[in-house]
Amino acid sequence: MPGMRVDRVVGRWATRFVAALLGVASAVLLPSNAGQVAQESPPAEADAPKEGQGAGLLDRQTLTDGWFGFGKKLEETGLTERLTLGQVYQQNLHGGLSTHRRSGRYSGAYELELGADMEKLANLPGGRLYALGQGGWSDGIDLSSVGSWFWVNTGAMGYRSLDLVEFWYEQSFLDKRLIVRLGKLDLTGGFQCRGCYVAFDGSAFANDESTQFLNSGLVNDPTIPFPDRGIGAVAYFQPVEWWYVAVGTGDAQADARETGFNTAFHGKDYFLGICETGVTPQLPSPKGPLQGAYRVGMWYDPQDKDAFDGSGSKRDDTGMYLSFDQVLCRETDQENDTQGLGVFARYGLADGNVNPIRCFWSAGVQYQGLIPTRDNDVVAFGVAQGLFSPDMGLSAGNETALELYYSIQITPWLIASPDFQYVFNPGGNADVGDAVIVGFRLLTCF
């Protein structure tokens, strides 16, 4: 079947999946022809309002209180939804490419997540379907003002109305010790595997641009050539509580704006491969266990790449990476309380003849609940540095980014984050001044 035709077929099936979710939702919300009415949920306790049960505006988990109870009814049938809006304003105050009036930009992105528990919907224990739609506006200030190699706003995605960027099926086996995921997916995306969050190059404190660091050097290791979200497969195996192994592959030429069949199955079909293993110990402390994660991984990229020294092209590129994150202290001994101090670090190594960044490292610290009575606020500082290939002929041999943010939880559904970044040698260019960027981020969960 031609690539474009397959693309349309998959697109139609993806649309039908979303429509089916909405159809089931309508059936739950509206009375049936037999006149049956959905059973009312028991009243919530006065001192503990729950989502969808009349919680006050400042106490509810989402702005709409679970779409005014509709989300709660969906969840009972096995369907879940989540709609978020992230908005960022940044201004380049000094250095970079420009500090004129166009150096300030307002950007944003919105995401609609839909999930289906296949055990409840189709009697398939351990099965799960997931779809993610994403849209947004503006490229931010990276291209027009800063010119850095590390993006100062990883969430900026340009002007897109709504793209189906992920659509996959997941199946767990052996009491969730083995989990397999297939479809259009994000290789950097993870999930809970027997109580532990697992993801390629993951981090508890530096892995999410919507709530943590904005700079791409503090979100993922840039020496790993992660493809755009496209067709792929991953498998996670956790034989014991403290050790896991993960392998994955993804379309190396993927474009998240399309279904993926026109890039995955044509001419030269390149698939990136990645494997990772890690230990997740819990260190003892007077106030409870201190969770940590220590990872090592390798990747393989079969694509043809032009050598920077002009010696031709090379394929079958490989690289390796290390990372860890560790909670150092806890404020309380309550089991689910995440207040306290944590640290993280990453290191990556690649072939500098065909990769712009031959060596990379980052490190940082996070503290939740630093200010008394502000238990859910987070303050974090990180530094990331990439060493460029000497064959690129850049006037500076590296780029270094510093970032400091303070995340303020105004309500459970509204988080505001002032953000400050300082970039040395933007784009590896020593002829432009170091960039100073201030910004403000607002995340709303509907």
C-alpha cells in the first residue's frame, strides 16, 4: 500500500479512536433509552472534597473540577482525559543575536491526553490505549533572539492547530514486571513500572519542560539523537524492585506532525535503537527511604551522517550516556510527602566527527517546600554544558547554560514559575555576548 494511502488509513483509525472515547463518554453522561440514570457518587466528606464532587475553586485538582463531574464518570468506565495549557513569556535582556523589541516572545502549547483501560473496556488485563493531541503557537525567542544550541524554551513548538503526536498500545505481563509499548510514541516518555518511574535518559528532577527546567540541556542529553515522535516499540523489564532493563527502537526520520508511515516504510528505513539498565535503590534515613535512580545506556543510529572534516559520510553511529538522580533528605516521614532536597546529573559521549556535540554534562539541585507553609513550591538550579566537535570550526568550543526557576503552586490546577537563564557562548559563537534571559511560565490544568 502506498505510504500516503496508509497514512490516511491510520489517520482515520486514530480519529475513530478519539470519536469512540467521546461516544462512550456521552453514553456515560446521558441517560440510556431505557431511562436508566447513572448512579450518583456518594457525597464527599466536608473536610476532603474530591474532584468532580463540588470541591471549592482553590481546592479542586483541575479548573473545571473534572469537567464538572464528567471526568469522574469517564474514569469509572476505564477512560481518562487531561487537558493542559502551558504559556511562556521570555525576554532576552543581553547578548545573543538580538536584544531589540523582537527579543521578547509569548508562546504556548496545549495538550489533550486520552487513555483507555482495556481491562475495563474490553476485558484485556494489563492493556492500555493512549492518544496525545498537541498544538501551540510561536517558536519563542530561540531563533530570533538568542541563537543558542540548547533551546531556552523546549516547549515552544511553532504554530500548530492540533496534531496527533502519540497513539500507542501498551500491554503488561508478569504482574507488571514486563511492559511492552507499540505504536506512535515518544522514546523519552516513561511510566510507572512496579512503583518506579522508568524512561530512557529519565530524571526525577530534570525531564519535563512543562513543570521543571525550560532549557533543553536540562531536559534530555543532546548527545542522544532521539528522533521525533513516530512509529516505534519499547520494552521494560523489572525482574526485581531495584533493577530494570529497557530496550527501544524508533523511526529515526519521524515527523510528529504525521502518522509516521510515510517515513518509517519507504526507501531506506532507519530505526534508532537504544538500551538502558539502571538500579533504583532506596537509601535509609531517619524520616524514611530516600529514592534514587542510577542509569547507564547506549544507542545506535544507522543513518548516513556527513563528517565535519570533509572525509565523506559515516553510518552506524553509536554513543553512550550516564545519569542519576537522588533524594538526599526528606522534611517529613509521611509516605507520600515529596518535600526535601534532591540532586541529579547527566553525562553523554558521542562521535565528534559526525555529531555536533561530542561530550555533554549537566547537574543540578532541587528543593521542594523550602519556604514554610509553601509545601508544594519547588526551587531548582541546574547547569548544562556541551563540548562541540572541533571539526565544526566554531569560535567557541562549548556552550554552557545556567537556569534557576521557582515553581509556585497557586492552586492544584495553576502553577506559576519565574525563570532565569544565563547562556555562555550561544551557539558556540564567542563573537556574540553571553545571553541573559528572564521568563515567566504558567501551567493550567483544565
